[in-house]
Amino acid sequence: MPGLNVEPDRVDGRVSGPTLPRFERGTVMARLPFDDEHTPLYSVGQVADMLNVEQAFLRRLDEHDVVRPARSTGGQRRYTRHEIGDLQDAIQLVGEGMTLAAVRRIFALQEQVRELEEELARERRARSES
């Protein structure tokens, strides 16, 4: 593989396989796409398998603006790890008898609460600094 060092094994001189790149102490490795919970990586089929739901159900959640995944250049849905968490919440709420409209409203209200909490935290910091 490009970028990997292949060194002879110290015992008998055979090549034992690739070794990891060496980094100086304090060097930060580049983040990979799967390190970011907001990177769209997972297809509908993968997510449906993970969550044990039908693909059609995931498409329906998208159509009803409950969880809207990004689209690949080919137009396929791609979910982030964060969206998969939202899907888990939506599945639980639907299982409790909520309609998709109710789930969408709950998510909107949760987002509004998060924004207000952030605003409150900013105001408190501003007051403590003055």
C-alpha cells in the first residue's frame, strides 16, 4: 500500500507486513471521514440493516422531513452517524404511537430548546465576564 513502510522482520529477515507510519510526539494525525459523526457515509440498506427496519420506512422518514439525509452525487441517500441516532429516536417515538408529523414536531422543538440553551449559556458567560 502506498505510504506504508514494509520492514524486514527483525528475527529472520522476512518481510512481516506493513507497519504503521511513525509520527513525532505531539503530531496530530489527520481526521478521517468516519471520525466525524456528521459525514454522510451510510446507505439506506446499511442503515436499515443496522436498525432492523425496512428501507421503505427510512425513505418515508425522509419524505416526511423527519430525518433528511444528504444525497450522493448519484442521488442516493447517505446517512451520518448523527442522523442514525436521530433515526433511533424516531423509531422509538413511532413505536410509542407517535405519527411522523408528531415526531417531526418533537425534533423541531428539541432543536429549539438546544438553541435557547446555547443562547442562555452565551448570555451567562457574557455576564460573568463583565
